[in-house]
Amino acid sequence: MHLSSRREFLERSMLASAAAVAISQVGTAHAAEENPAAVSANEKMSVAVVGVNGRGVDHLGGFGKSKFTQVTHICDADEAVGQRRCDEFAANHGGQRPEYVKDIRKLLENKSIDIVSIATPNHWHALAAIWSVQAGKHVYVEKPVSHNVLEGRRVVEAARKYNRIVQTGTQSRSAKGMRDAIEFIHGGGIGEVKIARGLCYKPRGSIGAAGKYDPPTSVDYNLWLGPAPEAAVTRPRFHYDWHWQYSYGNGDLGNQGIHQMDLCRWALGQNKLPNRTVSYGGRYGYVDAGETANTQVVVHDYGKQQLVFEVRGLPTKDYMGATVGIIVEATDGYVVMTSYSAGKAFDKSGKVIKEFSGGESHYENFISAVRNDNYKELNADIEEGHLSSALCHLGNISLVLGQKLRGAELPERLSKHWKEADIMATMERAGQHLKDNKIETDDLQVQLGETLELDPEKESFVGNDAANALLTREYRAPFIVPKEV
């Protein structure tokens, strides 16, 4: 991220959200009490899918094939995309064409809708979920469930207050192979767990030169922006590449990485935020419209356990057989999960002692919980999604608040606060990754983030006003995430 862009982001995010007003009337006009929580077992539940240019296509397939649900509505700020998905769905489902609605506020006025499934860009996730819950709907919301930490907590509070089922889109939690692996770990299969490593070794190329571009003519740009600041489009490709700009996305930490971050926290058995966090890295290999780091390390300290996460957006070798996966290290061995659902456990000598495999049924799990009106049945309840999403946000907050230094200075500066040998080894591997991509590291400008102390219970930073300001953002009326739900 360029220094000027980082400053602009920090200044925007640190603005007080005191100007936030009560949520749009869509949230209260259809109070939860007007809709029964459970749906009769004899009727199909009506599903509206919001955001259908990416993951939303999978949502259409998941809910479209269930005997308990019927996709009745599609909502997207890009009318061309929304109408095309309606046509495609009809062609694949015997002519049953969902109704297209551009504005989610209009959609939520429809009392016949039981479930809202959200796959919008990240900056819309929390507000869409809160509005939907307040309108009496059950919700399936993609990862990360929030664009910042406080948003995630507000969604949890809304789900509990209005007694609605809210599932997070981290589908590995419903994969048999992954569930078996976590059960094996928690059962002491490799001893006492010390470190969980998340790997997001996923090459990403340049997104093109920064400039001023027009959004597609089919896009209602005001609706697309929603809670985000009023701003021109600065990336050549409108869809998807928002992931690499802070106003809308969270980098690969919150794109691919949130899956592995969630699995690492699950493997550690941690149901809270860490005691302290640090991140370092930068965007290397090209200069483009992207702002988020493409090479990044995040360390979350839980005291006796650490969660270490690596993002590598340039071509890289695997580590212990994994590229996008997790590695859980313990006193008697380790587990390497090389996909969303498959992996192996090893003893300390490297001998395979157990293998894991088996697919997932995440939509089915959600539908069952809705039919039984029991959020405790969920494999990925919204609170799990909030905590794991928050870990991604904490890493980015540390990075944004940091300072640039020469790569050669990084080891000494990092070791002042982090003595753990494995963390230093991770730093060395990250440096080698850059060298493998013909990037000299000694004089390279590296962003060393602040080491941030946290109060896990309050979900806030200790004695750091600048960091606490980044737990939320300034919202653009009327698309305001409420301070209270």
C-alpha cells in the first residue's frame, strides 16, 4: 500500500462514527417478532441470494438442490449479473425463475422470504446480515463475516437478540475430514498443541495500474458502495479486484486466508481473541491499484500457544506439503491439512499415524439448524465467524499502524518483542520467498506493524487509541452499521 493511500485509509477509519444514526427503517419495519423463528416441516423455505457474481453462484446451487428450500429471489447491485443469474437458475431448475431485486432494502420488505444468503463484497457482509436478521430472516453469510472487528460483534448480537440462525461461510467446519482431524487433535492425538500455522500460498498477479475508471453501466454504484466512503473506482477490473483495496476488502487474509485462520483457531481450541498481535510485510513484485499486502506474516499470541499466518501472493514452494492449508504442531507430532477436507497426522519422526478425508455439507447443516430452530446445531455459528474474521482484521490493523524499515533491520526490530524461534524462522522463510522471486530483501522497504496488546474479553486494544479507532469505520448514510442492535 502506498504511504499516501495508507494515510488516507487511516484518516478515514479513525474518524469517529458518532454521526451514525439509527438503522434504516428496513430493520425495524419487519421486527423479528412478526415472523416465527421456525418454518413448518411441510413447506419449502424461501431463499433470497444477495450478491451473485462470485460465491453467490455456489449459494444458488446449494440452496437450489435442497428439498427444503426454494430460491425465490436474487439481489445484486449489478443488474446485468443479477438478471443473468436468474436466467441461468431457471434453465437449470425446470423454468423456475427467481425474481430479481436490485436493492436489498426493497428485498427485505418481502415477508415471504425466510432465508437471506449473502455473498456480496466484504464491506457489505455485516450490514446486510444485520438488516436481514432485523427483518426476521435467517442468514447464511460469507466469510469474512465483517469488514472490521466491531461489525462482527454487532452481527452476533443481532442474531441472539432476534433469535435468528446465522451461519458463517467457512465450509471446512462441515467437512468430515477436517472435523475428524480437529477431533483427533483435541483428543490428544499429537499431544499438547503449541502452534497452529495457516498458509495462504496463492499467487496473485497485478490488478493493473491505479487510475480513475467508470463502473459498469449495469451497476448501481451507490448501492454497491453501501457503507463504504464515496470514492471513484481506481482499479481497472471492477468486480473481484476490490479484495485488494482496504475500503472494500481485507486482502488475502480476509479472502482465502480466513478459511485457514478459522481452522487454526479451531485447532488451538481458542474461543477468544489473542493477548497480542503483530504483522509485517508489503506489496511486492509490481506496482498496481492494490493496497493490501501480497506478502504478509501475522502472529497472534495466546500465551502458551501461537497462531502464525503467512500470506504469499507471489509464486512459492509448499511448506511441509501444504500451500493453502494448516499445520498444527504439538509435543508428540503434527498434523498437515493440505485442503479444506484432507490431510495427515505424523509422529515426531515424520511417520504417518492417521489420515483424514471426507467432503462437506455446510448448506445442509444450516438448513437443518433453521428447521429445528437451534443455532447450537450450526457447525459455523456467527460467533465462530466473528472471532476468526477478527483475527484477520487485527493483523491488518497492526500492519497499517506500522512503519517502513529496511529488510535488513527487520530481524533485530522484530526480536525486541518476539523471542520465539519459530516466529523468527517464519520471517526467514518469508525473506527467502522474496529472494526466490528475484526481489532483493536487504534494502527492501518492509512494513513492520505495531505489536498490539489486547483485552480479549473487551475485544479492544490496551492503551492504543489509534488501534481502537480502526476497530470500526466511518459509515456512509444511510448504510450505517448500528452501534447497538
